[in-house]
Amino acid sequence: MPRQHITAHIAILGCVCLGLQAYLFHLDQPVNAGTAPAGQDFDSPGSVSVVVNKERPLRDPAYVPGELADVGGVALRREAADAFARMTADAAGTGVVITPVSGFRTADAQGVLHADYAGRYGSELAESISALPGHSEHQTGLAVDIGAADRACSLQACFEGTGAGAWAAANAHRYGFIIRYPAGAEAITGYAYEPWHLRYLGPAAAAEIHDAGITLEEYAGLYRPPGSPTAPPLHPPLDALP
Ligand SMILES: [Zn+2]
């Protein structure tokens, strides 16, 4: 066999080996290894990727996002508002009416809402269904609660069975929204299932999260299952970040 053929065969074999190695290394990585996708800012309140939850309140409890825009009577950050308008128009085109119920809320409005829930249901239940001021995604202008035209199952788990709920679950990611508090993820997100609460992240991140069937916390590398040997503290508070 001519020498150049041997060299070519060795090169091909080397490539195959390297590819196999890379593949096996990839398989070896645990799912949700906690490595945040590069280039996304999960910490700044003005970032579309910001992660706000019970353990990661906004640094400024009175934070108000810039560039709020009205969409169907609620306010959202402009990018989210534009995406929401496109989404609801496309849904309407298929005969499904999705109505915005609640968008941006100020810290004060959030406080009134939380106090109202606490008064009606007690503080423990209020904690599982509503956030304290400074701890709500609604304060970022990136979250929107949706409803059906006839208000069926409004803000209830059975909303998933309505036309609007089913359409959103199947399609919202294409417009950059995720169902932020999925069923069965309360231990990760801190909230009960809310099929009506959509969070804007942009189409790429939303599609990745939707397709992987994970939560934003897992996507951002902020959650490890309890007992994980290398588990970092869960949801380090934003103030603790550099
Ligand atoms: Zn909500």
C-alpha cells in the first residue's frame, strides 16, 4: 500500500478515535450537570435570562424594568411584549384565544397580593402560590399569566386542559416563553404547578428548556438533586454573587 494511503488511513482512524472519545465523554456527563450555558446572564435583573426565585430575590426590592410596553392591557418588557403579541395572534389564527391576565407587577402591588393571599389562606399556602415583593418574576416584566377567553380554570391547575393552556404548553417555547412552574417540580422551583404562568427567555433558551423537559433552575445550573456529592448551595442569593 502506498505510503500516502497508509497516512490517510491513520488520519481517518485518529479522527474516528477522537470522535468516539468525545462521544463517550459526552455520555459520561451527568444530566443537568449544573454548568450554566455560556454567554447568558442569569443574575442581572435587566437580563432576559435572569433567574428570580425564593432564594434569589432582586437585589433592589423596588426594581422596575425599563422599556415596558402594553400588550392586551398588561405591561411586559418590550421584547417579551412583542413576542407575546405574535404568539397570541398566531394562536388566534388557529381559533385559540389566549388572554393576558397579569404581567409586570410593582413590588408594592406584589406585597398587596401576597398579603391578600396570606390573609385568605394563611402564610404557608400563600408562600407556595405567590411571591414576596422582590422575589417575583412578575417584577422583572418577563412573566405573564394567561387565561382562556371564557376564564375557565383561571389560575388553576385545570387550566392545562383548556384550549389556551394546551396551546401554550405545546407552542409557547417557539415564541420564547416557558411554563415556568411545571408539574412535579415544586422542590426545584419552589412553586406548585402553574400552567398559566409563562416566562419569557427568548426562543433559543425556551426551546432548549421545553425540549429537555427541565426547569429554568436546572438549565441555569442552579439546581443539583439533594445528595449530589458536589452539590453547591441551592440558589445562592444574588447578593452573594460577585
Ligand atoms: Zn404568575
